[in-house]
Amino acid sequence: MTPNRVDDPLLVVVVPRASLVRPGLRTPRAAAIAGIIFSVLLICSLWLLWRSVPVDPLDAGLWLQTHSRRVSLALSLVPFAGIAFFWFLGVLRDRLGEKEDQFFATVFLGSGLMFLGMLFVAASAMGGLIRAHSAGSGELPGSAAFAFARAFTYNVMQIYALKMAGVFMITTSTLALKTNLTTRWIALLGYALAALLLIGSGYLDWVLFIFPAWVLLVSLYILIDNLRESPGAGAKPGARQIFT
């Protein structure tokens, strides 16, 4: 029996342990799932807020008395969505690898973190209104403090955060075209939706749902693409592996 034959069923393949650990750490499957979790949580949170809080940032605040529990539930989902978004950023960095363009990667990472930071700020301001009202401040609805907090929350989320989301989508789509991160049509769709966010975020209230929906699409593509890969393609059939 010759151990050098490729078709030998008892062929021993010596595999360095580091070469196996690194791909396991870089696998995008878990992070793609995190992107899906982020999208689902943020869509649910935005939908609850959509059903509970009037679109007009200058409303009188009657929703504090009727829908405060629903708004509190929506805001409680935001931190978990943000944690999952960090892992989604890891997905894209992992998929890019050494092909990463430093300029676009910096803009992509910065815009993603700025979006997440402003999302937390807007949720904190809205949560402050809920807490102040639950503390027994019956004069809060319709007051100057309430009007400021509502206008502040609206501007941070609807204008600034969504524009950063648009920049994130543009840079991600550009990197996707350069590195085959996703299919071409997903990248082109990202350009179109990003333009809608940049132009219409202050006029169209439903554009809030565009960004998490696009992240969901990208995450599903990355997950499906990863599941299609053969997990044991590097090893020869019938070979035993010895870790060193």
C-alpha cells in the first residue's frame, strides 16, 4: 500500500490547527444571521412606533396616555438590534477580506457606526419622554419640553440617521461591485434605495423601513451563499485528518 497515492482511503492528511481555526472564525454564517436579527428587530420596533406615535413631530402628545406601553416595547428592541448590527458589520468586513478598499471601507464603517449612534440617541430621547410621563409629569404633553424632545427625536432619526444609512448603502454597494460581495442587482438596488433615503428622508415617512429591509436582503444573500459552499472541499475523500 503506497501512502502517496491520492485515492488511498487510508491517506493521512496533516492539517495545521491554525488553518482550521481561522476559517471558523471568519465564517460569515453567524454574522449573516445577526444581520437578519437586526433587520427583524428594527422593522418590528419601527412598525410599533409607526402604529403608536403620530408622524407629525409637533403633535400634542396624547399617545403618551394611550400607547406608552407599546412605545416602551418598541424602544426595548433597539439595543438588541444595535448589538446585532455590530455583527452585521463584521459580516461585510469578513466577506471583503484582503480585497477591502481602505477609503470606501473607512466611509462604510464610519457611516454605519454613526447611524447606530444616532439610532441610540433618538431612542434614548423618546425613552426619556416615556420615563418622564410615567413619573407623574401630567403637564408633559403639550409642553415646550415635550415639543423640543419630539422635534429632536424626529430630526435625529428621520433626517440625519437615515442619511447616514444612505451613505452606508452607497459605500457597501460600491464595495460589492468591486469585490463581488453580493450580486450586481443587489448593489444597484442599494444605489437606488440610498438615493431615495438621501433625497426623501425628510418628506417620505415610510422610508424608515428601507434600510433594515435592504440589510435583510444582503444578509439573506450572504447566508444562502455561505450555505451553498462545500464545508469539506479542502480535504480529499476518505482521508483522515491529523491536527498539529
